[in-house]
Amino acid sequence: MSRLLRLDRQAGVITVEVAIASFLAEHQLSPGSQRVYAGALHALRAHLGADTSLAVHNEAHAAKQFADRFHRRFEETAPATRVRHLAILRSACAFWRQRAWLAADPTAELERPKVPLDRTRALTREQVASLWPRDDVGLRERALWRLLYETAARANEILSLDIQDLDLPNKRARVRSKGGATDWVFWQTGAALLMPRLLAGRTTCPVFLADRQPTRAVPSVDLCPVTGHARLSYRRAAELFGEATNSWTLHQLRHSAPTHAAEDGTNTPILLACLLARSRHASVRSLERYARPSPEAVARHVAEHDPARRRR
């Protein structure tokens, strides 16, 4: 790739393909994040063509054309999805401008979509508890859901786990977080009881595997050498969870764990420190959403502090 980049520089042309590859190579992304970033930039490559000069975005009206194309591509998607793709595009454009491959900002006419606050995102304790005894879903799904809730980890982090990353005796695993940092995530007894059954003697390859062998080439690190099955994708995992739960999302499991911890009334400094370590958010401010108790928790609190409540 570096040789190709040098040839393009000598010719005075940086192609869209080379620019995207250089951006992805510069950032130490986890396999899951790599797929998300590559997917967001694929639309740019598909529209312009891989061999088109990146400098077309310096032309007059390029920013307006970029904005029109973005709106057509994502007008039917959720606001949060548009925010994520816009953030990736802006990060890539900033990287290219730093290297003087772009003189203008193609995203200049795009405004960050407003994401409405969903105060019902966290599942109730009863809803989460209803997932564990289900016998109409497979062991893989139950283990994945339990890990997502108990670790409060991102779905891509858990799906990117290899067996070598697991420390089963200590109920923890190494994950690649946002920004490329390596962190520990911890689980509890519920997940600990399921993990040995899920692995079934496997000692290498991805923890979570798809049901069937892949129909196209995939990286060897995403394949099980014994079964030939590939790593379970986020899209398929989310689809299965939504079908089994009346459209709940995998992120709700991550969101629910710290919310329930906040509802327990833990001392605030201890709670914040534990939540930051557990969920690995970048700042305390990002935890504010979890400090919002559910309607059930509010009702329980009101009932417990009702002056007319009989004392035990």
C-alpha cells in the first residue's frame, strides 16, 4: 500500500481508494470498528469510483453535491446512524486535509442531525431477567446477550473476541475499545456458566461463530479452522436479538447494566468510578444518561418513601 501511495504522490494524484486505505491504516481500530468505518466510507468510494482523484472535492459546489448525496443516502436511516456516518466522514476529511490531499472540507454544508433523547432505552430488570431462562433460543445467543449485559461492553467488542482473549477463571476478557486501547471487561456467574458450554473444547478462533460457512472470502482471523464457520456478524446478531425480543436492540443491553447500577442507589463517587471502569466511557458526562431511573424504579422509590407506608 505504501508503494502505491508513493506512486500516486509522484503523479500528483491521490485516488479515493488510496485515501480511504491510508485513513483506515493510520487509525488503530478494532476489527468491528474497522468494518464500521470501512462501511461508512464505501458509499463515497462507490459513488465517485475507486480510481477518481480525491481532489474532485476541491471543485466549486463540491460541498453542496456532497451534502445532497449524503442526504439521499441516509434520509431513511435513524438520526443516530446519520450522526455516526457523518462523524466518520468528517474524521476522514480532516485526516486528508492535514496531509494537504484536500484543500476544502466536503462536509462543510452538513449539519449534525439532532438525535432525540430516548428515556426508555434501558430495559427493565424484569425484561432483562426474562431473557435468561428462555429455551427457544440457542446457547450462542443466550451467552452473547448475557455477556453484553453483565460486561456493559459494546456489541462489536464482544463479537470481536477470540478465545485467546478470554480469562475464564477470572471472568474477564481483553477487548479493543474505541481509539484502539486494550481494556478488560468483566462478567458474572450467569455468563461464566454458559461460556464453557459455548466453547465446547475449542481453544482458538472467534468466540461467536455464524451458523453456516461463509459464501465469500473472509480473513483467516475471522474463521474457525475446525468448522470453517466465520465470526458472527453484528448485523446477524442484532437481527436475531430483534426477532426474539420484539425489536429490542443489542445496545439496550449495554445501556441497561449501568442504569440498573444507578438505580441501586450506590454512593455517587463510587458509582461513577465503577461505571467508568465497567463501561469504559471516555468521560463522566457521557454517563449522565444512565443516571436516569426507569419509571418502575421511580414508582418503587415513591412507594418505599410513602409516609403512609406501613413500617415493618
